[in-house]
Amino acid sequence: MSSSRSNNRGTCSRSSSARSKHSACVVAQTPVDAQLHAEFEGSQRHFDYSSSVGAANRSGASTSTVSAYLQNMQRGRYIQPFGCLLAVHPETFAVLAYSENAAEMLDLTPHAVPTIDQRDALAIRVDVRALFRSQSSVALQKAATYGEVNLLNPILVHARTSGKPFYAIMHRVDVGLVIDLEPVNPADVPVTAAGALKSYKLAAKAISRLQSLPSGNLSLLCDVLVREVSELTGYDRVMAYKFHEDEHGEIIAECRRSDLEPYLGLHYPATDIPQASRFLFMKNKVRMICDCSAKPVKIIQDDSLAQPLSLCGSTLRAPHGCHAQYMANMGSVASLVMSVTVNEDEDEDANTGSDQQPKGRKLWGLVVCHHTSPRFVPFPLRYACEFLLQVFGVQLNKEVELAAQAKERHILRTQTLLCDMLLRDAPVGIFTQSPNVMDLVKCDGAALYYQNQLWVLGSTPSESEIKNIVAWLQECHDGSTGLSTDSLVEAGYPGAAALREVVCGMAAIKITSRDFIVWFRAHTAKEIKWGGAKHEPIDTDDNGRKMHPRSSFKAFLEVVWAETYETNDGAGAHDNLCEFNRTSIQHQASRRL
């Protein structure tokens, strides 16, 4: 991902939209995800996550490794044992694939030695309707005629031999229909007839409380959400997890059991939630892992199928080894993860969009629930949570839009005042008066080098170091009106290493051929605090554990030490600098008259 921008003389157009930058992040991260997965599979217990993240960011994986990784993520051949899976032809209902535990779970395998007929009750090409009671078979067959079959979930069915009730959760894949079967507690059967209505009622009070909140407070909205989800589901810890522009994540709200370590404020590197997993969260909005230590169940499929069965939409898809170990190391046995989606930005270029996420919606973040013991949440309750998250997404959209509008108004007012100062007086005024240049762009410090004199605000390099930066700009960027970079190292500044403790990113605009305004940003690691975590590469993780939230935090620090992540208003700040460029050029021209 390119981290610097030079503005051509006389122009200062935005070099890339927010959408294209996001797409570049996705494209860049996927090979890194694949490389980390390959290293984990090869090293198992000796895998050092925090050091591997940095190495993977530098190298990435080959095309073949990426392809194998993506197939493994989406077509992993295993499910969780709390349910069973059947895949069938959409018209004949002939079995195309089934999980090894399906016969036992459907009571097709008796305790005594089975007869030949009993052994063949479930096999490839068997009509799946014969496995259920007649009313259930009719319900499945009718559901298969609907285009959006998933809208009918769950369908209550009963096994033919025992009458055991199941939730049949159906979705379409490339080869036919996948039917996830989750056992139903007999005590819950009477209420399942209400279907989706029951789910809505479960979430109704929580939704009402969300909608009654005053606008203008995103933090309060997230805090209330995690409390409501905690009450609905009963998990030990519920967190709201936000993705930043650069794809790294941050826990912005948390509701937890009092004896658990807090994770609020923790930042994770982008690789903690791979792009392939984010794609799956967009396909399947609610993801439950009942017991990360449970042995996964293999899927048997028809040899004629060209590739392993797609499990993208399956509620039963087994967790991968890397994720299961991560959960175990942090003391979490069960989890429930729900996606938070919002509308795409209207001004983003649709032609540059990534196919990793459906058009029109983007993954803003996740609600993540963890439990210290195995936990199963019935489908209707999960559906209620999904509905709650949809309402939250609507509220979130409003809050994001209101915040963006308020910020834009503030910036425009500040920009107008500063531009007036710049046109009316010498540039010194925008450093000595209020507002000043630091109110225009998020930064840690700013410097004005004007007529061989220096004015500074905030945290900046020394006078001699600033003069060296100005000399470098004059020599290497003489043909541009400015420079914007989130990493001086990547921009090629020879003195970047010496400035590591003070400055990482920089934006500069040229007033004259010898005069500059420069904004400085420290690396993100200076801004982040969590649970006393220290950036010490020699530190070992608690008990030698390598896959753990503290390891993730350390990995994040290792990555950001070399660059400053732009905030969500990065593109807007770039536009502000463009306007300042134009004003400074006008100022320069007026002084020549």
C-alpha cells in the first residue's frame, strides 16, 4: 500500500478514494493472512505470532499458498459436532454430502448391530426426505422452491425414526442445498411455531432501548448494545469491535464478568481477523462456536463433486486450528460473533470495489461474545441477535453521518478562518493566533519555515531536523506543491530512522520555493494504551503463550511503530491541505504584485 502522496504543481486532487484504499488494504492483507496460516500449520505449538506478523507483512505468500488458504477457509471439510449437515440436490433431494455424525444424530444407527438396510439409510444419492417424517419432508421440499430459502429459517423438522426435533437451517451453494440440522430442546418446541416473530419479541425490548437513546453519542450506543447482547445471550464477555480505515481493529465497548481481565481499548493488527474471515462474516452474519476444544466432524461427499463442499453459509462450520488455539489461550471456550454492517460511502467509486464484501454494505465491525465454558445458543435467539444488530446498524449509520457532518462543518469553519488569515496577513498568523494550523489536520505538531525563520506548535523535531526536512523537500520534491505520507521511511526520507521516537508521518505544503508549512504525526504506538502492555520485543507472553490478546497487541505495536495510521478523516484532511495549497499559492501571487 502506497503511503505517500506528492501533489503536482498547481493541482492537488485526491490520489485515491477511501474505497480504493480499502481495496488495496484487502488485496495486501490476504497474502499476509495466508502466510501466517501456513506458518501456524507448519509450526503449531512453536508459532510466535507477534514476530510472525511483522515478517509476513514484509514477505506475504505465493499465489498457490493464497489459493490453498482461501479454499481451506471456505471449504474446510469439517463441522462442529453440536449439529449435523446434509447437502442435497435442489430438485431430487439426493444426498450429495453429509457429516459423519448425521446418522447417529438422526437416530439412524441403532445400538445393536445394524442390518444392511439400516446401514444404507444415509448414504450418497439417498433421498434425504426419507430421513424425516412426512410433514417435515413436505416443509423441506416447499422451502426448496423459494429463491431466498434462508428467509424461511429455521424450519422445524422431526427425524423419521425417533421423532427428535431439529432446526433445519437451509442455504444455497454452488452444487445444491445445504441443510444444517441443530437439535431442539423438546421444551422449546411449542414456541418455535412463532418462528421469526418469536425472535423479534426476544429482541424487542433491547431494540426499544437502543432506539430511545439520544443521538450524538456513539460510545453510549455501543455500550448499551453490548449490555443488551450480554443480557440476551448470557456470555461472560461481550465486546464491540470496530475496524479502522487501515483494517486494524479496536475494542470500543465491553460488558464482562467482573473477574475477567478487561480488553476495552485493546487494538488488534488486521491479521487477527483475516480478510477471508471478514468475507465469511458478511455471508453469515452470526457465527457461533460452541466448544473450541471439541473434535470437529468430517464431511463425506460425492466423489463426482469437483471441489470440497462450500461451508461459507453453514452455521456449523468448524473453527480453524489457529483460531481455536487463540480462543483456548485466552481462556475462552465458546464464542458468538455478529457482524455490524453499514452503508457504503456514497462518493466511493463502485468500479474500484473489492469482491470480498457485497456491494452496498461494508463491515464496520463485530460484536464478539466469549464464554469460559461450552455454550449453545438456540437459532431463534441468534436470529433475534441478528435482528438487533440490524437495528443497531441503522442507528450507527445515523450517528456516523451526524458525526461526519459536524466534523465537516467544523473543518470548513476552521479552514475559512485560516485561509482568510493567510490571504490577509503573513503566514505567521496561522501559527500565533486561534484557530491555528493544528486545528485543520489531526497531528501532533506543526512547523512553519518562512523567510529562514521557524515557528513550531506541539511536538516537533528539533530546529536542525526540520531544516533538514525542508532541504529534502526542496531537493526531492521540487516539482510538487506538497507531500503527504504516513511513513517517512517509506517516503524515502534519509533521516527517518533518527526521528523514529518523535515523528513517523508528515504532510507538507509549499508556500514559496523556500517556505513550507509542515504537519507531523507520531507513530500510532504512542497513542495506544491497554492494560499496562509495553512495547518490548524481548518480552515473552504470559506462560509462554504466543496466540493471545496480549500477543496481538504486541504484534500491533510492532507493525505501527514504522507508520502512523491515518484516521477516518484522512481523505478529508488531504482535501483541506489541497485548499491550503491553493490559498498559499494565491498568497504567494498577491505578494508578488
